[in-house]
Amino acid sequence: MTIRSKMWRYRWLYIFMVPGIVYYLVYHYVPMFGLVVAFQDYNLMKGVTGSPWVGLDNFRAVFESPDFPQLMRNTVLLSVYRLIFGMLPDLILALMLNEIRVRWFKKTIQTLTYGPHFLSWIIVYGIMFSFFAPGSGLVTTFFRDMGWGSIDVLTNSALFRPMLVTTDIWKSTGYGAIIYLATLAGINNEQYEAAAIDGAGRWRQLWHVTLPGVRDVFMLLVILRLGSILDAGFEQVYIFLNVRVYGVGDILDTWIFRRGIEEMNYSVPAAVGVFKSVIGFVLVLGANKLAKKFGGSGIW
């Protein structure tokens, strides 16, 4: 069968692919032309074609900035904390829900854990502020009235990163568990039946059937998160950030936001964006190679 005849045979599949292809071309590939801003002294009035070319000067400005080491450290640490502490709760919740046999109880727990995903970070911060606002929060007032002293959560640099990670886990665990639940639903029940015939209990079935069944998906999500390790969650950090925690909370995204939006300097933030993309691409390639080396399927 020739290529032309194959294309005609599957013509409807190709037609259905057209909207997705157009979407990626328009919103993902055409905007890549804007990367040239990172190599220009961009002027909003002159545009991309009229702004002077400065080569790697914007990258030098970023790497030579006295704030850059601290920004990188904060960004990487926060992303690593999210990666280490944020992925296991998704898997654990999915495994627990998978073991529940009472449907109404399972649906209730799943709804309660999935609900926070729909809350914006503004609302989450409002909840945190109502509980831990210095001097007026419910928890801080309770501690003060009980004579236990005052607590400082929102403006304590030692607690800022744990607070971000904890609120992120609370907000996203239910949503993240859906991916694992879909994977668990695809495991062949005959594997559990065979394990039960061999005398395996629930824990043995979990170890030898369930966990191997979700291993590839877990590795895939790890690889994808490594690719965005320099994206430490701009929206959450920007909303929770305050002057007293800048030393541990200011990340690359909040810094380029101030440079790009508040100072109207678009070239330096564009250079940071290119730098982040290159680092993410290298990490994805490396993680994918390691995953295949240790028996995983990887991304491709």
C-alpha cells in the first residue's frame, strides 16, 4: 500500500489531527520567534524588527547580577522540595482510594481531596491569612489567648518554603491522584487473581502488582517535573511573597516579573526564559536516558 493510499484510508484521522496541529503551530511554535528579544535591546516602540542587536549582553547581565546565585538557589530548592515531597502524596492517595471498596465513601474522599484544586492561590492565601495573620489570625489569636506565646508563619523565613510546599500538596494532591487512578484501572485483574492463587496477600499484591503497574507513569511524571525544575510556581510564590522572606522566597520568575512588567525591561527576562528552556531540555534528555537505563519506558 502506497503512502498516498494510506493517507486516503486514514483521512478522517488526519483531519481530526488538524485542530491540534494548528493549535501548537499558532500558540507554541510561532511565538518562538520572540526568542530573538533575548538577543536584543528590545524597545517596545521599535518592535522586534527595529530593536538593536546586542548578542549575549542580556545573558551576561543575568549571570553577573548579584541576585542571580540567590535566585537560582531559591528556585532549585523550592522545585526540589516540590518534587520530593509533592509526588508521593499523589501516589499514596491513589493507592488508598484504589483499596476502598465502599463506593460512596470512595467518592466522598475523592471529592474532598479534589476540591482544593479548583481554588485559586488568592483564595488559598486568604485562608492561610485568616488562620495565621500576625496578631489577628485564628491560630495566632488562640496561641496568644492560651498563653503559649506568638507564632509567626507568613513572615517567617524559616517556615516560608515548608508553607509553600504544604499548601501545594493540599491543593494539588487530589488532582494528581487522578492520573494514578486511571493507571491503576488499566492493570489487568488477572494479575491480582494469579497473585492471590500463589498465596500473596494484599500487601504482597500491592508490592508485586500495583506498584510495578504504575512505575512507568511515575517515572514519566518525574521526567516532566525535572523539565520544569526552574519553574517553581510563580503564581503561588508571588502571592505569598513579602519583604521579610525575600531571602528565601524570591525566585527567577518573580525577579523577571519585576524586571519585565514593573521596570519595562523585556530583554533580560527573555534571556532568563531562554536559559530556563535550555536547562529544562537538558534535564529532560538526561532523565529520559536514565529512566531507560534502569528499565523504565521514558518519554520516547
